[in-house]
Amino acid sequence: MYVGWNMKTNLVTVSPETSIFRARELMDARRISQLPVTDGRAHLLGIITDRDLKEAWASPATTLSVHELTYVLQKLTVANIMTRKVITATPDMTIERAARLIHDNKISALPVIKDDKLVGIITIIDLLEVLLMALGLSEDSSRISLLVRDRIGVLAEVAGWMQRSEINIRSVMIMPLPNHPDIWQLILRVDLTDASKASAILKEAGFKVVTDYVEDLTPYLPDPV
């Protein structure tokens, strides 16, 4: 998956001269948390977030009267509070790379740049939508977790059992099990009507199947090789 396949392209942008009052109105009306700042020719100059607006409102509030505060805020424009050094993505960047940038830099969105112009934006919400889609989450499917040792062919074995049993795998995710080196969680989603059958077959095949939360995973850890 790539950023270009999942980014929002119907953008709301502002100019540096936009008042912060107008910026807040736009965010509230469009229910968004970020506004890219452009020069009117799609060149990115900065970005402003709802956090920036909250800080602008709060910073002088303890020392000014209501009238004084209103006067000061009316003079503030987006250029006064926007972030100028913006971390960006490109349409051909992978989703996982974009997620890493957002996570490591503790930001909520990445403007997307192509040929030096703003073409989209991808946010934490967009990334969560991708995750949910990848997990195949739906009310008519069920989740089955297997704890397996990190070895070649284990996914093929699981898929083979499901194929022979005519059970369709909707999605697969593999991730390490915290605090247990060399043990991985192999997470399947299957049709809700096949969940019990799939669990029984995998257990009979010798896999450690976890269908619900358990605090102590010791009984479910795969046997040593």
C-alpha cells in the first residue's frame, strides 16, 4: 500500500495571511485537525494544527482581559503560529514508512508533495482505516490467533490446513509476541460461520490457538524446536 492510494486529495488550505479566527472556523466546519498553508499555487509554506490554535488562544489568556485578548488574537495570522519546517510524504511512499514518520515525530498528519506541489494529506485517521482494512475487521468475521515459532513455512502450513478444509482466510497479520523472542502471533480472520471449525482444525494440527484474551500465555507457547 502506498500513500497515494490512501491520501485525501480534496484539500482545505489557507494562506499565511488568513486570520487564526478564520482558520478555527474552517477546522470546525470541516471537522479537520490540520490546515496546510500554501501560497495559492499549491506550494507548501507550512502547516497549522488544532493544537497550534489552542496554544495561541491560551498563551496570553492569563494576563489579558477579554477585550485585550480579542484584540491580540484578531491581529494574529496563520503565519504567526504555523510550523514552517514541515515533515512531508510523497505519493509513492509506503504506508508503513508514513506511519513511522508520524509516530517518530509525534505528529498527526503528513502533507503529500509531488513535483514540489501539495497534492494531498494523510492523517492518523487514514492510517487507522488502512489498518482496519488490512485486518479485515467486520461483524461477519472472526479473529483467531496462533502462537508460532519463527520458522520458514509456518504460514504455508496454516494456509494449507485452511485450504484443505475449504475455509477462506480473509486476512493475515504476523507480528512478534512481546517479551517472547522467536515467537510470533499469526492472526487470521475467517468467516464467522467458519471460526469454530477453523480453531478446531488448527488445534488438531498441533497449533497453539488463542481465541480470547488470557493473562498467562505460558500454556499457549509453542513447544521448543
